[in-house]
Amino acid sequence: MHLKAFASRPSWPSRPWLDGAVAGALAALLVWQLGVLDLSGIGHFAYVLAGLVLVGIAAGAAGRQALLFWLDGALLLVFLIVLLTPVMRGSAARWVRDDGPLVSRVDAVAVLSSSVNADSSLDPEASERLLTGLDLIKGGAAPRLVTSRVHEEFDGTRVDSDAGQRRLVHLAGADSLWSTVDSVHSTHDEATQMARLLLPAGARSIALVTSPMHTRRACATFERAGFRVHCVASGEGLAVTRHPVTSLDRLAAFREYVYERLGMVEYRAKGWLPN
């Protein structure tokens, strides 16, 4: 009797707008994990989350939430393939350009920047790049070291990478060999500014140090600027993208691989790569 009464109760009312909001939130989480935010240039996850939740609410109110369910399914499938299979291992290894050990001295070691933290310390990528470059300098690879300066804003305070770079350069005892270039917002800017500094001084051969997945685009950009480039892949601080083994490594490799692939398309279209 009680079971019949329970079964006869009206079902919980449907809320399609809520279904759409949840689907939108899941889509935001997946595009963030797959690195789509880096490609879009938006950068802030909170903005994308709020936007897709609002889109989901609107889609649910219009009875179109199923479209978001399909989008979630497709993104989730890609996410699981990247996370759980070795699909990125071969692609990442083939993409990295590393010209091997230096067999002769070059005119300069050029180390590309990444980002800087609020306390002026370098982020892991920038630290690993500079440490690799300093290792080359200490080994006698070149008579000078060139880095690029980046800036970040934190609560209205501008912080640049000089202090973080200077600490590592000083510890390596390479202060007198070090110079830096400013006004860089992209790899192309770094190539242009370093060309203005080095080429007039006759420094045409460089060992270019950057993160593994960035090597192909960076070294080609510097070659287009007029350098003879020996490409050096740095160590990695957060995830191993060059030879991804763990699930987090595979996910990081996927994000950087897609970013660099699209970056090559953009740079080629702008004429910033060799013909």
C-alpha cells in the first residue's frame, strides 16, 4: 500500500535550464583541461565558466540543452583518449627539435622567457630554460648570454623577469656575460629584438634554448630573423611533454602540441618562418 502511494507521487519537476547550466559548466571544465583557453587568448577560467553556464541556461530555457550534451560527450571522449592512451607519445617526440650536443662554440646562447610570478621569481618553464642556458655557458659554449625580459601585472603592480633571471645568472657567476632585450610579447618579438642586438655585432650563430614543444617554432623564427641556430630543448619543471608517460604529462603534451601546431600556422601566414 505504501509502495503504491510512493509510486503514484508526482515526479520531481523538470528544470531544463539547470540541465543546461550543468552541461555548460562541464564544457568549461573540459575546454580548460584541454588547453582551449590558451588558444582562445581569454586565459581566465572564471570568465569561460560563467559564459558557458549562461549559454547552458539559455539553451535549456529554449529546449536546446541536448546540443551541449553532445558537445560535452565529444570533449570528454577527446579528454579520455589523451589522458588514458599513449597517443601523444609519438607525436610529441617527433615534434620536438633538438639539434644534439654542440660540437663547436657559438657566438651567443639565447634563452627565451616564459613568465614571472608576483614575487619576481621565474615560473618553472623560465627557470628550466635559463638553467639549461647557464649550463651551456658554464661549459664554454659561447662568450655571451642573452635573455628576454617579460612583464606581468599583479594588483596594479608591474613585475618584470629581471630579478628572477639575475639571481640565477649571479649564482652561475655569469653576470659579465649577460644581457637582455625588452619589449617582447611573442617569440617573433624575441627574435626581432635579439637580431637587433646581436647581428650588428657579428654574432650570427646562437644556441637557442626553449621548452621542448616550443623548439620547432622558436628555432625556425630565429632562423627567419637571420641567425644560424643550434636548437636546444630545455629541461621541464612541471610536466614532461617531450616523452609523456603519466596522464598529466600526456595532457600537458596535448595542450602544448595543439598550441604549437596552430602557432606554426599563424607564423607561416604572417611570413615569420623560413620559406
